[in-house]
Amino acid sequence: MGDEKIIHGKKNIILNIAAIGVLVALLFPLYWIVVTSLKTEQEIFRIPPTLFPEMINLKSYAAQLDSGDFNMFRSFANSMIIAMGSMILAVVLAVPASYGIAKYKFKGRRIMLLGFMVTQMLPVSVLLTPMFIMFRNIHAYNTPFAAILADATIGIPFSVLILKNYFASIPKELEEAAYIDGCNRFTAFIKVLIPIAKPGVIVCAIFSFLYAWGDLAYGMTFIIDQQKRPITAGIFNFMGQYGTKWSYLTAFAVVTIIPVALIFIFMQKYIISGMTSGAVKG
Amino acid sequence: MVRIKKFFRYDNIGLVFVLPAFIYMLVFVGYPILNNIVLSFQDVTVKNLAGGVKEFVGLKNYIEIFHDDVFIHAIYNTLIFTVSCLVVQFIIGFALAVFFNQNFGFSKVIRGLLMMPWMIPITVTALIFKFIFGTDVGILNFALQSLGLIQENVEWLTTPGTAMLAVVFANIWIGIPFNMILIATGLTTIPQELYESASIDGAGKIQKFIRITVPLLRPTIESVLILGFIYTFKVFDLVYVMTSGGPVNSTHMLSTYSYKLSFEMFKYSKGSAVANVLFLILLVVSMFYLKTTTKEEA
């Protein structure tokens, strides 16, 4: 069904309307959370519910600027530090590793590859207690480093498996030309191969960031102080304490989605490529 | 020295590139996996967690969890949850993939937008559905009442049976884009000529679907289902945020129960044992996946 011919006329209109129907139905929950965050607490509980806020109310966001235990902007900054740190760590380690796996047939290569694949399927539950003990022993517990180190273990195997395909597809001649120009293996890798594999590196960076940004289990287990916790753990805490303060909760949720939405809007092609190549080819 | 040089002359130089990442994974994943197995045979409490003597108790933790109703129920819940999510999200995802594979005006743009639910942090998704399924505040109860399907508000998340329904529903919402995009990619690999020659032979749409699409899509379908199983079976964030395993343990999954044992009841060893059971099941399923994917790797 690959390149089916372009549909015109009446059928085109009907299909477009149906598609918009699907879109509205599936994305309604997202719309709902955004409009709710702009309502007052009273309006949220009104029956029948209003599909659009009577008056745009930014209080739920503004209230967060006062420092309290649940300052969402501080949680946001914490998450940013954790996600960026974990992304950098994952990319720095995974890019050379994927090149090594793609281009060299050393002993133990297959077992390492298998190792990366298996870790991708691990449930966090298996790692939580041992990591908890380890981070306490190395004094990383209750610091952003604990979450950064733990989150990178999700980004690294994903990135290695994705990027390996990019490096494998680069013809050997390009590398050999670099050697003739006086590069050694390491400079050729940095000056020639990485720039060619750049789209792949971007995919890895995005996904490593997103994994860490969305993480809850590591962030809430290894970081105890609310002031240091990532935004996902902040939401969870807030729910526990102020259960039904939906105006604040939805504002919290919207702030959490913003970076994801920006990445989504500007880098959609990388995301789809990452999802499909990562999952199907493994 | 010469030997070292010789070792790094050709292919083994690849090790220099791979080792940093590999060692990192050994330290932060490999060691914890082994450590978790050891922990599950010990008796670890808050007192001896970080240091001190951890007594070996043999299979005691495993024997206890298999006599624990909540654990048995969690296995059953995880299976029900996984299978119901897989079936529904696969069918909807497949239908949408076929639908958006038609080349009409905004097909690709809209399909792109539908990926959004898969991307947002699961904690947020859980919050959204907790809100939608809310008893007094939830729009679902309002909609069902308006349609006359229910007389009074249903307490979705605080009633054992319906709470499971709500978490399944939320997880399907996350899973649809994943299924759709993978199947859509699979569809593009089917050569168009096959359909054309089938048309010439007089095949109808349904026949083409059954005779061409499904068989040629088999590898894709297999990996979508196995991967879907793995991702769904280890669900944690969604259930933990939406219900925390409640009401009365009715939505506990293996992952959430393991978490509760370790980090709420501080029975670390029992929690580890539950996690190992979860891991073992996933490992067996992963074998199927690795078998299909590693063939082409070598």
C-alpha cells in the first residue's frame, strides 16, 4: 500500500473530515487539560462543564511563582538539569559505542550487542533497590546525579541500537578517504563520521532527553527533598497532598508538557524515525 | 608493548569505542541485576540496607510471596492489563495505520499529530485520566449521564472493577500511536505492484487485505505485539500515579507491588523477589523478540 495515488475530489473531503474526527477524539484529553488549567477552581467543578474557559485565568500558573513547597518552576528547572545531564551522558557514551559496534568485528561484540538489547527491556523495579543502595554508598542519593546516572541507563542502549544502523550505512570509502587525508581512527570518527551520522545523533539526544524528562520512578525514589525533585515527582507529591486542587494540578501538567510539545513541533521527523527504527530493527 | 599494539591493530580497536558505554551499563545495570538476585535471598531491612550483615534466608522470600494473595492477584492483574491493552490498541492502531495510509490531503500531517499521546510524560497522562475519570469533576461521568447511560456518577477510580478499566483505557491511549506508526511503516514496505496485479486478477479489497497485507506484514505484527507486551507488562508510572495499586490492591501490577513492598513497607527483599519474577517473565518473552531481530544482525 506504499505509494497509493493521491486522492482528489469528494472522497478527499470525506476522508479529511473523518481524519479530523479521529484527531479530535484522540487529542481531546490534551485539549481538556490545557483549558482546565486556565479555568478557576469553581468553573472546573461546574455542571455542565464549559468547553472553553469563560475568562482566561492565569492564577494557577502565577500562584506557583510564590515559593512554596511545590514551586513548579523550580521542579521544572530540576527536571531540565536532570534531563540535560542524562542526555549529554548518554550521547557521549553511546555515539562512540555504536560506531565501534557498527564498524569493528572484535571479540565479544555480539554479547555486548545482546546486552544493550536486553537492558532496553528491563523493568525499573529490578534496578530500584540495588541502585538505591549504590547511590547511598557513593553519596549520590538525594542529589540530581542519582537521577542523571539512572536515567542514562535508558538512553544509552536505545541510542546505541539506533545509531549503530546509521554508522553501518556509511560507506567504508569515506572513512578510508579520511585516513588518506591524514586522519587516524579517532580523528576520522570525530571529523568525518559523526557529522554524517548527525541526524541519528539528534534522534538519540531527543530520546535520551525525553526518557529522562518523563521518568518518575528514579526521580522520586532517589531524590527525597521536594525542592530537588523533578517535575514528574512534584506532580505526584502534589496529588498526594492536595488531591483535588485540579486548577494547580493541570497547570503543573501543562508546564511539564511544554518542552515535549516544542520538541514535537520542531523535530517531528526525528521522533518518528526514532520510534520506527528503534523498535522495528531493534 | 608489542602485544598490546598488535591487539589494537585492527578490529579490537572497536573495543576502545564500545567499552566506556559497556562498562557504564555493567556498573549501573549489570551489577544491580545481580545484586537484586542476591537481595531476594537475603533479609534486608532499613537497618542493614546500606551496610552491615545481611542474613541469607534461602527461598524464604519467594515462598512467602507465592503465599501472598496480593502477589498472586498482581500476576493475574498484570496479565489481564497487558492482554486487554494489547488487543485493543493493536486493532485501533492497525485500523488507523491503514486509514492514514490513504493519500488524502492532510493524512500525513494528522497522523503526525496523533503521535502526541505517546510522547508526553506518563505521569501527566495518568493525571489527565485521573481527572477525566474523576467522580464529580470528571467529564466522562458528565458525558455518560447526558447520554442517559448512567443514572448517577460512577466512582471509577475508587471501585475495584472500574479502576482497572480506567487504567487500561489510559494505557490504550498511550499505545495507539505506537502501534499505528509501526504498522504504518510496515505498510510502506509492501510493493504497490502486488496490489495492482491482484486487482487485475480480480481480487477485492478484503481479499487483498487478507492475502497480501496481513502475510507480508507478519514480521512487523510480530515485533509490534512482542514489544507491546514487554512495554505494557512492565507498566509502572501510569498505575502508580492513577491508583497506586488500589482500591484494596485491585489494580496492583507486579511493578507497583514490588515498589510498595520495597519503598513503602521497607520489605526490600520481598520487593526484590517480586521484581525478579517480573524480570523472569519479561526475559522469556524477550527471547522471542531477540530471536526474530538478531537473525539479521550477526
